[in-house]
Amino acid sequence: MNSIIKKHWRYLAMAILISTVASLTAVFVQFEKGRVLDFALARQAPEAFRSGVILLALILLELATYYAYNIFSSKFFLNGVKSLREAFFAAVFRRKYPDFQSKAQGEYLAMYTDQIEKMQKQYIENIIWMFEISIKALSVSIGLFVLDWRLALITLFLLTTPLYMPKLVEQKLQKAQKESAKVFEAHLAIFTDWLSSFELIKNFSIENKILAKFRESNALVYAIDYRRQILNYRFWLISSSLSYLSHFIIIAFAGALVLRGDFSAGQFFVAIGMIDQLSMPILALSVYMQNFVAIKPVREDLEKFISYKPKQRPNKTLAPEIRWQVEFQDVVFSYTPEKPLLSHFNLKASSPGHILLTGPNGSGKSTSMSLLLNYYDAQKGTVSINNTSVNEITYLQQLITVMRQDATFFEDSLRENLRVYQDLPDSELINMLKRVGLEKWANKTGLDMPLQSGATNLSGGERRRIALARALLRDAPILILDEPLANIDQNSQTVIEELIKNIDDKLVFLISHQLTGKMAQSFNQVIHFGD
């Protein structure tokens, strides 16, 4: 978080400078109010009028400086939140795929929404406000010493008592905040699951049961948040009681100074005004300190997440080749020690070529490709491309294109979903659409067609063909096709089979158990897993 604050220090510095001017102006306003009152009571009209004009000018200056302060403080905390979101999003994509998959999407959403919002309200905004309040408290304190040192000492002693509260209850506040964040994370994760299972829920007519589960989860979020809020309100009540009691004692002392003749009516008026200006900021400072203490677990979690760096490995850049060779040598891999999934697995293949990986579910087909993608490390043996281990290759992802059964689509135009925000001419996209049998969109108007989230405005076969077109458009020498023929119509299956057979410039790994006999015979190698 310090790096984000440093990044926008200029806005913070300007806000602090302007806040200082505004606070000092506010003190002068209080003194000028007292002068106006004393001149009026003494029936000195010209002096009262002159002092009133000065008072008006000071008030206008105070308003102008606070407006400028609000501008720069807003720039500071809004830019801070923007940078925090960017740092969070960048940290997500620094993770390897299995690391990313270790969290539910709802957990990422909770961090991006709930936790970052809390960081904005309880940390970034607090920084600027604590500076503002501290400057105001210092300015008013100086003003009180100018007015009467005895009153200043009593005021500072009594009004600062609420500042000790947050430290006394630090552990309780942090525990409540952490518990609230975790419960909301879990709630959002399961909420995301329910949304993604909408069709299943409707199909099995279990809406009422899911609603009951939602109410249960939502009630837990409410209970935890309510408990946290009550805790905050109790601390606020104690701090406020101390503040108002102190306020009463200070006013009584100022009144005693008037009775003794040490204060004029105007000075009493000034004292009350400045005590008001000091008591509310100090009470607010107590609340902000409470927020600072409470947000610490969330801040530490976000800092740990954002500072994540993948394990550094020796990297090599492979020179462009005409032929590319993939080799698995005596590879052993298991997710759990008791059950090896791949045992002394060997495979050697060169481009151009077609390799079929087949076998029952859970036999290791997709896992072998995950090892090629360097998602996991083999326990024994090596996985290499052109005699270089995959965990040493720089920009490995640029060598391999993956097409999954459930392809992902952006809520954007067909053009952007095909070229994936890269610089490819429309003519190349149009030719590829014709190649995959989607001539109806093979024009500029078709490329402008918007795809809904998940491309739900297309049929399953159309989605699969667009996903294959996207994979073929990418200039990568190795292509992994994970169940490209599953759950599509016969016509799309026939078209896709022909397209795969005719890929003559890549090394193709096809994971499937739905090929026709004729298609299976066209592969250079057929690897049976689970035998």
C-alpha cells in the first residue's frame, strides 16, 4: 500500500498544504467573530463593520480553500483506489493457472469489491482525513494557546482521551473485521456458484431449496456484520461520552474565566467556537484510528495477494524453428502421493503432426497437457520442447494455443473474440470464418456482431467453430484441442473433424473419445491412457 500512496504523493501533498491554509483560516475566522462581538457590545460601529468585512473575506477564503482541498483529496483517494484495483488485477494474472484455480471466482470478486471498498473507506480515505483533522487540531490548539494557555492545556488533556480507545480494543476490532471479510467471501463464492448453476436449479425445480440456503448464508453475513457494527457503535458511544463530558468541563472552565473577568464575551465566544472545532475532529480522529486498526487484517491479505511473485526459474528463449518437437521422458506425476496418475509416461512428437490422446475420464489425458503447459511440475522425468525443459522456456504460452471444450467468450464483438484484441486484419478473420463454415458472418457487418456474455446468442456448434477459428488464427506452433467434438451437432462435428485433419502447419494434440473410426486412423500417434 505504501507504493500506491507514494505514487500519488503530489495530490496528498497539495491536499495537506491547502488543508493547512484552510485550518489556519478557520482559526482566524473564530478570532474575528469574537472581535465583531466585542465591538458590537462596545457599540463601536465602524470597527464592527470593518471587522465584519474582514470576517466575510476570511469565510470566503476558508470556503475556497476547503473546495480546493476536496478536489485534491478526491484525486488522491480515487487515484489510489484505481491503482489498487490495477495492482489487484495484475496480481491475478501473475499466477499460474492452478494457483488461480485454487480460489473460487466468488473469492476474487469479494476481494475486488468488498475488500477494496473497505480499503478505500477505512484506509485510503482515512489517510487524507487523518492529515486534515491532525492539521486542524494543531491549528486550533495553537489558537487556544494564543487565547489562554490554561484553557488550552485543559482542552488538550480532556479532548484527547477518546484517542486511546482504538488501541485498547485493537484485537477485538481486527478479529471482527477479519471474520466479516471471510464470511462475505464465502457468501459471494457460493452466490456465484448458484448463478452459474441457474439452468440446473431450474431444471431440477429446486429454487425454493436454493432460496432457503441463500437466506441461511445471507443471515450469517447479516449476523456477523451486525455484531461488528454493534462493536463499533459501543466504542463510538464510549468515545463520544468522554468527548462530550470533556466538552462540558471545558465550557464550565471558560465560563469561570468570564466570571473572574479574565475573558470578555467575545473571547468566550471564540473559545467555544474553537473547542467545537477541536472536539469534533478529535472524536472523528478516534473513529478513523478505529477504522485503521480494524482494517489491518484486510490490508495485510490484499498486500500479500498483490505482492505475490511466481517462483523465478532459469529462462530460455527458443529460436524460431521449422520443426517443433515435444518430448515426455519417464514422467511421473500425481496429485496425491497414494495414487500416481502418470507413471513413467513417454511421448515424442514433432510438427507437423496429429497426436490423439484418448482414455477414460481421470486417466491423465488433460493432466499430461497441463504438464506441457507447465501448470504443474512433474515429480520425476522431464517435459521438453526442442530439448528445452518447459519450466525454463521464456514466453512458453506463446508457443502453445489451448482450445477447451467450454470455450470462453468476451462480451464484445465477434471481431474481438476472434482476434482476441490483437492486430489482425478483417480479411484474415473473414477467410477464417469461411474456412470453419460460418460464411454468414464472413463480412464486416458480421464481424461487428456483438456476442453476449458466454456467447449465449450462438448455438453450441457455432461457439465451438468460432473457438477453433480463434485457435487457428494464432501463430503458435503447438495446438491443444481439449474435447472439441463433445456435445455439438453432427454437422459441426463433421466440419471440425475435417478442419483438424487439414491442419498441416502445427503439432496438434487432440484430447477426445468421440472421433469417428476414419478420423482416428488419420493420426500419427494414438496414446491410450488408463491401459
